[in-house]
Amino acid sequence: MTVVTYVTDASLAQLARRLRQLGFDVQVHRGARLEELLESASRDGRTVLTRSTRHPKKWAAVPVLRVAGDTAHGVRTVTAYGEPSGPPLGRCSHCNAALRSRSAFEAHGEVPGRVARRGGPLFSCPDCGQWFWLGSHTEQLRAWFETALGRPPEWPSAPTGPPVTRQMPQKGRPPGQ
């Protein structure tokens, strides 16, 4: 399989978030029509993720992957279609940017003190300002993917890459923005 990058609209935002957690590069264009997604995919060399059965002839050369069903079914469909562009837990699940490794000193005031003192790996998103670290949510997320995929996911067993689990919003921003 080859590495595939995607573009989709807000109707598949939850799927995009889960795919990002597996390392897939998925852009979400909120409010975009199918034709706008196809144009973006053509320009950027991406595959369109959609629920639509339409594929206008003008955009026949643009790859389209149709997904149906729930988020778990969508994850199975996409993982069968292509490889992720990065390691699991290596992208911001909110905005799709690659995460940066950060020190506990840099995290001061951005994450709870107990997290910074623990000394585990810390990561932040350079685009939206979200902070991520290993926490109990990591195992829950891995278990969700194992159920969804019907097999254990390729998952970091130790903090070797940018692991994403718990998050704190950037100061002055509501969560999820």
C-alpha cells in the first residue's frame, strides 16, 4: 500500500479526527461542497473522503474514497485503502498539524503541574496551540481502535513518537477551537 493523504468536509469530521490519531493526514474543509473538495484534492494531490455517490465527470481523475456507516467502519475502509503519512498519535487531532516535542519547562502554565512534573513526553500543536501527553486515555483509544479494526493497531508501546492523549486548550481559547 502507498501513503494516502485526504480531504473531506465537516460531515466526516469525527472520522477525520480518528484517522489523524492513527497518523493519517486529513484536511477538513467545513462547509465545502463536493466540487470544492474535488478541486482542493486535485490541486493538493489528495484523495476525497465522502459519503456522496456523485463524482462529476469534470473531476473524474481525482481519487475518491466513499465511506459509509459509522466512524469505526470508516476507519476500516480508509486503513484498507492506504498507509498513514506519519506515526500513530503524531498529528493534532483537532487541526491536522504535525506535533512538536516540547520540554516540561516549555509546558509550564500550559499543562497541569502533575503532568509536567511526571517527566513524560509532552507535545504541542504549532498551529492551534493544543498540548498533548500520555495519560490513561491512550489505552482507551488503543482499545477503541482494536475493536474498530478487529485487530491490534500499530501503536507505540513506549513513548517513542509524538503520543497524543490528553489535551488542554491554549490559554484564552475554549476547548476544541
